[in-house]
Amino acid sequence: MRVPQVFIETFGCQMNEYDTELVRTILKARGYGFTDSADTADVVLLNTCAIRENAHNKVYGHLGKLKPLKEERGLVIGVLGCMAQNLKQDLLAGDSLIDVLVGPDSYRALPDLLERAAGGRKGMVVDLSEYETYADIVPDRIEGITGWIAVMRGCDNFCTFCVVPYTRGRERSRDLIGIVREAEALAASGCKQVTLLGQNVNSYGDGSHDFADLLLAVADVRGIERVRFTSPHPKDFPDKLLEAVAGHPKICKHIHLPLQAGNDRILQLMNRTYTRTEYLALLDRIRQRCPAIVLTTDIIAGFCSETEAEFAETYDLVQGVEYHSAYIFKYSERKNTIAARKFADDVPDAIKAERVARLVELQRGISLKKNRALIGQVVEVLVEGDGKRSDQWRARTEGNIVTVFPQTPFPFSDPIKPGSLISVHITDATVTTLYAQAV
Ligand code: SAM
Ligand code: SF4
């Protein structure tokens, strides 16, 4: 009998990439095969993100493109993940192309739903769970030098702009021992770098261990050379965690610490639970204990009622802190969130866009200055694979900055390969990339 072929397309964050690996395992166990194009698939699954409007629009765009395939050969179409959770009936309504909707806590129900859909019955399971962590499912990974592990799911913080607590439910952590086993399996398959994932990763706790314990345990796994984590919330950064990052040679000296806004009224309106002063004090503490740290952040411009003077405080903070890089987003109202229910989305779109553009320009200047300051230095990089040009290696510094350098030309054999941890001499830099020579 022919094995039904599935094509999965993943949108959004690393957590969604990880979830796609879980879904592959669940479907493989029920006899499905995988293909890398919708044209050769019997089932197309879109693993979606609902965090901002453009993520959302992208999914609708892709659905539109699948329409002719569905009409031609009765393709089964499923929407998984955050958007499925958030939009429920909207997506299944009327003449919708979608046959199956599955929320992030219900992937185990997917094979049954697909079987029913093949028989013409649409269905959805979007229940949120207080317990589901998929701890017993080994993700079906494409083997490589880097891998990620979801250590906790959901979020209890209810930042007023954010849809995550509604799409991914309550916060729950896996047991430390299961995570360490997963890291050992990754190391055995040749993986050198593990990134620990969670919506609010540093609030991890399994009852006996906190996030610092977990980081140290994973960093001690033999064969793993680098450990990263994302995203931490500034409210959960005790000295013990800072000591772990600063003290363990395998934990990368890079912290992505979302700021969101630099003004106290806006921070309070966002329910971020810290003030500008507290956030800056945390950065001081981090830099004092670990001067080599590379800091990056997330910022939202144009949140409800943000004035020009309040935005100027964010601008001023970014100028003063000098992050190595930053993700800068235009506020987009999300259905069901506290902000959508209680506050007016009253900053005109043109002003939001202009604030984003100003911050991006500021940050690009800072990123370039920081990268250029590395010229002449020797730094350690982890080689991930070929660069855009096949005669170059693509690697990353401990601070996660992309670094490219020449491969040894044929007919000489190159001692470097993906997974090599080597020293390079930085010779040039742009806003996003370092250029180097192997030493
Ligand atoms: N949990 C992380 C934290 O607390 O900072 C962030 C997770 S969220 C998936 C990634 C980023 O998306 C956020 O840091 C925020 O900057 C941005 N984001 C979330 N909701 C947004 C919205 N409604 N509009 C614009 N940006 C948003
Ligand atoms: Fe969203 Fe806030 Fe939770 Fe981050 S901490 S996932 S921004 S609610």
C-alpha cells in the first residue's frame, strides 16, 4: 500500500520548529511518510504562529496558494499551532479550505483527525492542557550541528500585548532528567550546540531543580560544546543563574533579554512587572559579573497610547545600553489579549512604522560599530556548514554573530568541518556579519 505523504511548513519561532519535529514523530509512528513539496503531498500541514499580524497574514497567503491543489486532487489541509488555537471556528467556517485544526497541546490527536479528514470529515482539537509536555516523544530531527530542546511550554505572565498565554496555555516544565537524556541523544548524533527553549525559559522548574540547575546539567553533557537559551524574562534572573552563565565555559556568553519598552508607564501597561531602573540594574549586574557578555533584545514600538516622549525613553535606553542586535516590532493588536480588550490601539500606523524605522536605524549603527570593534581580534567560532558561497564556511561566535571565512581550496584537504570549534581572526565586518580567516 502506498504510504501517504505529508508536507509540513513551519512558521514563526524555534519553538514551532521543535513542535514540527514532534509532529513528524507522531505521524511517522502512524505510517505517514514525508515529502518536501506540496505538489507531491497528500496532506499539507501549516504549523502556524499568531504572535504578530504579518505571521498571521503569511499563513493566509499560503492557504490561498493551496486552493488549486485541493481542487485538483483533494489534498487534506491541516492548520497546527498557535493560529489554530486562536482562530478555531473562523478557520473551519463556510467554504474554508481547512480540514483539520490542531492546537499546540493536541498534536497526539492529529493522526486520527487526518484519517477522518481523508474520509471527508473535518475536525479540530484545540484543548489546552495543564500537563502536556510531550516529554515521552523523541523529536524527529534532521541531524545537524545544532539542536533545540523545549524545556517548558506555555506562559503565565500575561503581558497585555501577547497572545502566547491564550494559544499555548499555562506554564509547565519537563523533568530535568528527561531533558538531559535528550541532550545526550543529540550529542550522540553529532550535535555540538543545544538551545534550551521556553516562552519564559528561566522560570523553568521541575519541583527539584531551577533553570540554573538545568543549564549546568545540560552544559555538562559530554560532546555538547555550547549551550544557549531563549527567551528569558528579566523578572527571573537570580544571581545563581548569572553565576551559571558567567562561570561555565560551555554556556554561551550571550543573553537575549527582551526589553519591550523603556518607559515605566508603558512597561506597566504591558504588565512586564519591571521598571526601566530595575531592567538597567539587571544589565549592570550582568555586565559586572560577565564583562564579555553579548546582549540582544526585543522591542515593541507604538504600543497603545505610547507618546513621542515615552518612545524617546526607549530610544534613549537603546542608545545607552548598546545591544549587539535587537528585534524591533511594530505593535500589532492580537485577538483575545488584555490589550485588545482593554486599551485602544490608538497610535497611528504611520507613527508606529516611523518609530520602528528610527530604532532600526539607531540599532544598525550600534551593531556595525560593535562588529567593527571586533576587527583584529581572534575569536572562537562553531562551524555550522557552507556559507552562501560554497568556498566559504559559515560559523557563529559565542555571542551568536554570523562569521564567514574561506574554506581551504582543492586539492588540499580542509581540516575544518561542520561542528569544528576553531579560532578565527576577524578581518572585516558589516551590520550582521563578521569576515575572518582561520588561524
Ligand atoms: N517570552 C518572551 C518575552 O517575554 O520577552 C518573548 C516571546 S514572543 C514569542 C517574541 C517577541 O514578540 C516578544 O518579545 C515581543 O517583542 C514580540 N511580540 C509579542 N506580541 C507582540 C505584539 N502583539 N505586537 C508586536 N510584537 C509582539
Ligand atoms: Fe508573551 Fe510575556 Fe509570556 Fe513572553 S513573557 S510569552 S511576551 S506573555
